[in-house]
Amino acid sequence: MDGGGSGAAPYAARTAEEVFRDYRARRAGMIKALTTDVDKFFKLCDPEKENLCLYGYPNETWEVTLPAEEVPPEIPEPALGINFARDGMNEKDWLALVAVHSDSWLLSVAFYFGARFGFDKEARKRLFSMINNMPTIFEVVTGSAKKQTKEKTPNSSSKSNRPSSKVQSRAESRSKAKVPKDEEESGDDDGDEAEEHDNTLCGTCGTNDGKDQFWICCDNCEKWYHGKCVKITPARAEHIKQYKCPDCTNKRARA
């Protein structure tokens, strides 16, 4: 999504969902810069260069470059001069600082589009709600997003440490938590619950290791899986309305 064009007509058709997709893609690009591509990002932020900015783009890429030449710019500018503090701070602290400014910029861009496209109160509220359901870049870069997810899971207070909802990270949002079939008849006895849980196996690896880890249940076959075994993270699970495991997905494709 760009901010160019003229006249009100093109903007009237924009929706909160479209702006959110733009936000999510830009966010993904900036997270890459600060995590998987961090060595490349660090080298590009040479303090000997001029004011540099970190941009995230709608195609999930990122770029360290000079600010736009036109004034005012087409969209809000990221923080200027992120490179100047690179060698004067601990690397983790510097990355966290850049992450905070990146979060601020993403919100500025999203609500800039919201204002430019004429969003009403409900559309703005919907946009912010979708954004607020995702961890911030700062939380991802510093690792606090994982800590928060772990704290929210029932495992932290459960004596048997069993998965207690379809998706642990969504436990609070589901009115009826679903437990594995082999636990439904566990009764009130904590010892029985723990023993029943010993038989709850991951549908992929066939073990019940990692009881404190993230688990997810297939809505179709109702088997439980380690999140890592099916490549589903807690953050991704937040946006899955109905999860189907790889086996059920492949069966449907063959049919």
C-alpha cells in the first residue's frame, strides 16, 4: 500500500483490514532486520554515515536508508539517526531502542492511512484492536512476547501441566476450554490427572515431552501436537480460528 495518488475516491474504498495487512507486512520486514538479518542490519547502520532510518515495506522487506527528500514525506518518517547510537550502547539495548521507535512508526503509518482514508470511529477501533492482538516488535526482539505467552498459559498454575485449551495462547478468549480426550475422564483427583496426561502424546513426534511447552489441538481429529512439531507459534495461533493438523489438511487435499 502506498500513500500516493490524488483525489478522495481511491481512499474511500480502503478498509481497516487492508491497512492492517499493510501494518503486518511492514512489521514482518522490520522484525527480520532486528532478528534473523541482525548482522546485516548492524553493518548497514554505520555511525560514520548520515542520518539513517529503518523502513519496513508492504512486501515484508526492510531497508536502512536516508529519509525521503520531499517535505512533507508521503508517509510518516521512521526515527532518524538510528546509526549514531550503534557503537555507544550495548547491542541488545540498541536493538531494543530501535524496536521501540519502529513500533511507534508502524502505528503512525497505520493511523496516517486511517485518517487519510477517512476511517470512522468503528473502523479506527477495529484497526487498533487487530494491531493490539499482535506482539510489538519490542516484545519480539527482547523476548518478552514469549515470556508473556508462557505466563498466560494454564500450565503455569496447573498441577498436571497438561494442555487445557484448544490453543494455549487463546485459552482466555475461549469460553469452553477443550482438553485431550484421554483427560476428559480424569475426574477430580490430581494424581489421576497427572497419570492420564502421561498418555497424551504429540500426534507428530509421538511423545509427551515438553509439558510446559506450547501445544495445539486439531479441530478436526482432536489430536494434540507440540507447536514446534507442526510449526505453529503462540503468536500465529492467535490468528487461527480453526486449526487443522497436517494430516487432516493433506486428507482434504487428496479428496
